[in-house]
Amino acid sequence: MIRVLVLGAAAGGGFPQWNSNSEACRRARAGDPAARPATQASIAVSADGDRWFLINAAPDLREQINRQPQLHPKEGLRSSPIAGVVLTNGDVDAIAGLLNLRERTPFTVFAHPRILDVLAANPIFQILAPEVVARSPLALNEPVPLRGADGRDSGLVLEAFSVPGKVALFMEDASRGESLGTEEGDTIGLEISARDGASRLLFIANCARVDEGVRARCRGASLLFFDGTLWQDEEMIARGEGQKTGGRMGHISMSGDDGSMAALGGLDIERRVFIHINNTNPALLADSPERAKIEAAGWQVAYDGMEIDLP
Ligand code: MLT
Ligand code: MN
């Protein structure tokens, strides 16, 4: 079995975002039930319900742990059910939460060497002392058993794969042309299965393009979490809330002929859920026509606290 908790559903900045005075953010602050606040994207997975692995460590992690009883300490005076953290990219919304896990309880960080290099290049992460927090490099396209710091098998198997994407925002190198210095491993997707079940969980919260590799991975998935950052590529510009297109940020949009709903439509995926939803995306609002459209296409929008059990 794979148990899944959605710790956070929103993209970087969360919902409402600290500096946004948009109508959507104002509705969220006012407690409008159709504009439910959301923290930054992360899920937790477990085979036994006792030991949990976080997929990404959002800056909101402290709040996410506090409101999720499964993640509260249960043994002795100092412990945590969090056995490991898997990182899919190096953006602030994926890694900054590691700093919340700094009080010397062992766990393992799993990430592609490109992202481990980001941690190594930023000395603030030395606060996770290497004798307490192991850093385990993930090779692409190789299934590995997920183990906690005590070496015990968790019953979960993880496979990382490359996804079209972009180097972390704060690592962009304009001198490298359009690539901005992006290399393989800067954005990965994850396939998670349990030894005792046939379910396949796919987590692709950052994706610039649905190519044949992404489609092949998603075929036959029991549950897909997919990049739901924007509804339309130019949404931030059109709303006067930013200068960048989705393409420039490394995120495919939901709608349109080359959007994710079209590109993933027709694939045999049991359940499909958008996550990493930006505060400008109208599909975040439960009463929007865009939400009705994604639901009609068989998609759901993740929300903080959503729980899904896969056999
Ligand atoms: C993104 O997903 O594009 C990033 O989270 C941007 C950021 O770090 O603010
Ligand atoms: Mn992000």
C-alpha cells in the first residue's frame, strides 16, 4: 500500500502570497470557502503509515508537520516519523524546508547530484550535520529501495527520471543563453511503488513540456500529481502580476492545445491531480469556470490535507 498526504498544494509563494493583493488572494485571506489557502507544494508518502518520506521540503514545512498528526513525534523525547526527504528540484519552494529539520534527528536526503550540489554550494545547509543527515544521490532511471537513516527498508521503491524543466531560479545563468545553464537532473519526476502492491504513483510537480518520456511514464499510473502552476502561459503578464511566461519559468500550462490536459488526455491514468498551483491560476478557485473545465476533463486540484491510499 502507498499512503499519500498532500502537505501543500500551492506553487512557490503559496496561497495567498505575501505580497499579492489580487482578488483571489483577498478572498483567501477573507476566509472565502471557494478560495482555500494552500501552502507550498509537497507530499508525504508511506507504506506502513509509521515511517514517512517527504517529497520536497517546502518553506512551510513546520506548519505542515504541525497540522498533520501522522508526522508528529511518537517515540521518546526526540524523534520523527519523517525518515527521508526526496528533492525533485533546487527551487526555494522545494528545498528551504530542510532548514526546519535541523534539530539533530536523523533522516536521509535523496536527490540528484545536481541538487545535492546546490545544497553543498549553500553553506546554510551545513546546519544539517552530515553525521546526522545523510545525503544520498539519486541516479536516473534506477529503482532504489527507500530506506530511512536506520537502514531499514520502508517497503517503498523510488525511481527518478528526467523531466523537461529548468535550473532553479536562483541558479539561473543568463550567460548560458536560453538554457540558463539547465542540465539533466535539475528537474526530476518520481515514480513510487510499494513492494506489496501494484500501484504506481507519479509525482511531476515541475514540468516544462510533456514529451514522449513523460507520457511513457504516466501511462498506466494509479495516481499522477502533475504541475498545475498556470492555467495559461501568459497569465501572470495578462494579470499584471509578473513579467514571465510559464515557458520562461519552466512550467507547462493546464489549458490550450499544447497544455498538460491535452497532452496527457487519452492516457490510461486512474487518477490525475494538479499540484504546485500558482496563486494566479483561476483553477485554484473552487467556483471558477476553469475549475469546472479541469474537473470535466477528469482532473482534481490538490488541497492541503488531502489523503489518498493506494492499494
Ligand atoms: C517555480 O516553481 O517556478 C519556482 O518555485 C520559482 C521560485 O522559486 O520562486
Ligand atoms: Mn516551484
